[in-house]
Amino acid sequence: WTRRHDRHHLAQILVDTGVPASIVASPEERIDHDAVTADWGLWPTVDHPEMGAVRVDGIPVHLTRTDWEFDRAGPCLGQDNEYVFGDLLGISQDSLSELRSEQVI
């Protein structure tokens, strides 16, 4: 029965008869062709050091005083090694150099 109907029309038929219904949108429809999610800023673009401009998932909630903002992409592999191993874990620069030369990090 459903094959005889366009999915938008079918959803409307169901809604008109009191059945909560909606189409299942494809990723392209949700991301590239949905004015509502675009207005929300749900798919911001950030600059990645290796991949260039990359569209990322935003957050579908906006707060008046503490709204979200993406100002950078995720880190590249090993980008934060100095900070994590050196600053947080206290590994010396000599040990870090040795780990790099042994290709451990």
C-alpha cells in the first residue's frame, strides 16, 4: 500500500487521520536541504589544519547567555602530546624525545 504513495503524501495522510507521522529524511536532506537546521547553525564549518574546511555537527540547543560556538576543528593525531605527556603527566623533555625517536609517540 505504501509503495503507491509519495512519502511526504503518505505522512500527511497519516497525520490527517490522527496518526503522528513524519518522513525519515536522508542525511543529504537533513544537512544540505533543510532550511530549519541551517537557520539553527546546526552544521558549522571549521578550518582543519590537514583537511581544510570541514562541516561538523553543531548542537541543536541555543542558550541566551552561554550559546555554543565552534572556533576550531578537532586535534590532529599527536597534536597535544607535549601538553598531555609533558604538562599533565610530567614526563621530561628528554624522555619525550626518546619516546619520539623510538616512535612510541
